[in-house]
Amino acid sequence: MKRKLLAVAMTLAMTAGMLAGCSGGSKAPETKAPETTTTAAAAETTKAAETTTAAAKTEKKDGVLIGVAMPTKDLQRWNQDGSNMKKELEAAGYKVDLQYASNDVQTQVSQIENMISNGCKMLVIASIDGSSLGEPLSQAKSMGIPVIAYDRLIMNSDAVTYYATFDNYKVGQKQGEYLEKSLGLDKAGDPKNIEFFTGDPADNNCKFFFGGAMDVLKKYVDNGRLVVKSGQTAFEQVATEKWDSEKAQNRMDTIIAGNYSDGTVLDAVLCSNDSTALGVENALASSYTGKYPIITGQDCDIANVKNMIQGKQAMSVFKDTRTLATQVVKMVDSVMQGGKAEINDTKSYDNGTGIIPTYLCDPVVVTVDNYKEMLITSGYYTEDQLK
């Protein structure tokens, strides 16, 4: 019995050894070949998926129409804003319906309604009157069309998805700080005479520009270091409808005639932008004979930069519209791809229906000392344009 059991055990051991030997001889090719094939197949699948996703995104952009509504061609900056926006959106793969409204509210309303009916999938709007677009924006909201308010906040509409602009409070603050330093207001000395010019009361930005400047300058008006001979200091008194240069010039003519025609020196004029500054400069050229005042501005329009070079304007706050256009295109692209736009401010801009998520670009001060670097070297203007 013991011999039979021993024989069985030896037979089983030999069989196991043979099986082990066969298994060891085929292990490498049988195991590794499938792993290599599986890894390569997975890589191809991933690559194909990425290609399909990229193609889908490109296809999603192709033929997508974006509506861009600008207020007017009468001001240089809006021409630049519109052309920059169109160029960059088209480069990103979109079609663009760009319209200018000649500073007429009803024309802009009609243009936006047409953009919606023509199939625009997103709207970028620089409004003429931020409170007058309720009807077309209600249409946009009902159709699920996102809206970006461009540089001017659209008021009293819950259809506004995002707001993109420069830090408008900082624009006014920089103007006020420039005057504070240039006039030596923080030091002892004789009072300085100043006049104030801001822009269109229908433009929500206006209150930020003027507010930022007055937060710097008001204490000097209150303590007598700054004297406003015209007595016009309230926003409503110094506003300029539609930022119109001629209206600014007419008002300045009246101020000069009533307060500075007797030889009284005008030391400074706070102008919230370049179109109002240009009107003030034209008035000074025609009817003011005293020492030339320090004049602020904004936008670095060509005519004003030329005046800066000639000593007729001290500074302008530069808002590089290329930077803003680039940021807005990124915002459009993010939303059109189903994501959320980049923002950096969730506190400052309430349009009457709540805080609008905002992206703020930084403005910079340009003077005769740095205009070549900021405007020519950067490619914003050519040297010939400023001759």
C-alpha cells in the first residue's frame, strides 16, 4: 500500500514539473505581447478622443455669429474698439456682426434686435444709454443668448451675463492724483483755480471717472486750496452730453467769459476724457490769454496726443483697447465652449438688478515723457500718425 501511494506521489510530482516547465517557456511572449498591444491601443484611443474633441470645438466655432454693438464712429476710440474686437473674434474662428449706432439709442436698439433675429449666439454691447436696452435684452435672455456689457455697464437688466471694462474708478483717481502732484496741493501755497468737465450722464462709467477724481480733489476744494470760480462742482453741472467736444467747448467759452477774461489765471481743468479735453483746449485757444492750465484726459486720441506733444494737454489715461478686446474674446470663447468667463471683480458693479461679474483691465498714465514707449513702441500708433 505504501509503495502504491509513493508511486502516485512521484507521478503527480513529475506531471507538475512538466507543466511548470511548459508554462515558464511561454510566459514572456504570452503575457507581454497583450500588454504592449493594449497600451498602444489605449494611446491611440486617447489621441483619437483628443482629436475628436478639438475638432468638435473648432466645428462649434465655425459659423457661430457674435454680435458686436458699438455706440458711434464719431469718436476714435470706438472705431478702434470695434475693429480690434472684429479682428480678434474672427481670428478665433467666429463670424462677427459689427454695428455702429451713430450715438442714436433707437438705432442701437434696432441693431441689437436684428442681431438676435439674424442668429447671433452671443452679444457684446457698448451701450449709448445703459438704461435703454430693456426690450432687446429681454429677447436675448428669453432665447438664452449671453450678453457681455463692453466698457459701459448696461443698467437695470438681468440679461447681462458679464461686464468687461477698465478700472474706471482708477482712471479718475489717476487724474486726480496727477493734478494733486502737479499743482502741489499737499503743500502750503496759494490757492489754485480749477474747473471740472466730465462726460455723458447716461454713461454709468462717468460717475466712476468723476467719483475717483473727486475722492482725491474734494478735500482741497473744501479747504480752499482749490477754487472753482464758476461754482460748478456737482456732477449734473459738469456733465457733457454724449461726451461731445463742441458742447464742452461752448461751456468752457462761457466759463472763460464769466470768470477768466479779466486776467484771472486758470491753473487746471479736470477733463474726464479726451473729447471733452479737446473742446476745452479749443475754447482756450480762442478766448483765453492767461497762463496755460494743466489739462487731464483719457483715451490717448490722436488729436490729444498731438496736443500733449505741443504742451496743450498734460496727460491722458491710456486704456489699451487691444488689451480689452483680447480679454473679451477670451470671455466669449469660454462661454461659447460651455464654460465660465474669467473675472476679477465681484463687488463693484451693480446694474440695479445685482452685481455683474466683471473683468477689469488696468489703465496707465501717459505724458509727453512716456508717450513714445506707451503708444509708438507698443505699436498702438505709428510715429507718422502723431506728426
